[in-house]
Amino acid sequence: METDNRFKNAAQNIAQQEVCIIRDIHRFPVYNKDMTLQHLALVMDYNGTARAIYDTREVQFKPNDLAVVLPNHLLRPIDSSEDYNALLMLISHEFVQEMKQHTLTHDYMKYHSAPSCRLTDKQAQELTTFINALEIVSRKNTDEMPHRHEVLLYLVDALFELINSFRRDQDMTHWQPRERAVFNTFCDLLATHHRQLHNVADYAAMLHLSPKYFSSVIQKVIGVTAGDWIDEYLITQIKKTLTTRYTMTVQQVAFDFGFDEAASFCRFFKRKTGMTPTQYRKKT
């Protein structure tokens, strides 16, 4: 109950506070339910283990693991051990947008392919020390620190530079920078436009690539076709809507996700899940 209250308080205050840090988290607020965060979340595991679905893939979380959950991406916590203990940092969506405009571009912030990375004991200690200093500033008000906002911008930027150095040391991926950039941008576009755009050609055009080349990059990076990735992401979002927005009819859900008619929506859903939207809603 205490953890739930701290999550609620953070969600209510994050817009004004900009950066919120919650320590000694022993459980997720919900399990086996999809969460879509509006803000950027950084999670540091100090003890115990946890499992979650990030977008469409399962990720394991162990001691000294650092994870970044990007805004508008799906997170479904599965379970956590009894001795789980983690730190959560929430960074408001507006703050992240400003950070992108006024500070460095952090390609390694793109945790689409590797939502978490393992730190050494020394790296974990360095990161914790930095977060402790950042927390001091985040708790100040403008009367105590007139330039609090600007100081936070520089500190959060420096924090991700530190994280970037850890990830570079680990050589997290063998992809070429161009391939990584294409996949990262595609994931951001999909999170934003999945309700309107369902075709590979649409995303290829937004990336100024040919559909053939775009598809080959996605296939190389994640081992599935771009079309399958789009469909899986879309189905996951549709399932969430069907099971959380009960007042919406199937037809309304279909229109909400860019289908011209309920019949084509139902055919798509049944082809991917083996049941109709109505059957799925009743079952869950």
C-alpha cells in the first residue's frame, strides 16, 4: 500500500517536480496488466529479480541491472521476487523534450533493443552517487535555488552521458550505427502513429527509405519482419483497450485504431489471436 501511494504521489507531482526519485521499491504497482508511461522511467535494481514484457518482448531484471522505459511504450510487469528492491526515477515528458532540444542527443537512451543493461559493482556505485546528488537538487524549490530547472537539465544530461559510457564499455550491440538509428526511430514512430499507420510502406516513407531496405534492416535487428512487429504492437494495444475501456463498443475500438470498418478489424484481430474481439473481451 505504501508503494502504491508513493507511485500515485509521484504521478500527481511529476509535472511540477520534473524529476522524481522513489527509493526502496519492493513491488510493481500492478502485475500482468499493460502500463503505458507518459514519462521516462529509469529503474535501478539493487536486489532480487523481476520480469516484465517491454513492448512485445520479455526482459529479465537482476541486481545491478539498469533499465530505461521510454514514454508511450508498453510495459507489462510479470512478477518480482520477495527480496526485490529497486530505485525508480521518473522524468517528466516535458522535461525530456526540453532536454532533447537544449542538450546532447543521447542515442544510447534508445533502450528499444536492450531495455536493461548490467552494471559492474563500481558502475552501480558511481551511478548511485550521481543520483544522490541529483535528488538533492530535485527536492529544492525555486526560492532555495532560483536556477533549479537549469541545474536539473545539466545534471540529467550528465547522468545519461554516464550511462552511455557504461553501455559503450559493454558493447551492447553489434549493429551498425545506421541500423540502430533506423530501428530506434521506427520504434518511436510506431509508438506515436500505430493507431493511424499499419503498413510497412508508411513507416519506410517517414524514414525516407525504400520498403525493401527498411524491412531488411528490421529483420536483421530483431529477427522478425517489420510487418509482424507492427501487427504485434498493434494487437497488444488493442487488447489493452478492449480490457480497460469497457464502455467502447468493438466498432468504436476499430475506428479508434484506424480501421475503416468493424468487419476488417475483427478479421485482423481473429487472424492474430484466434478469437474475435468480443470473445477476447468476454474471456478476459
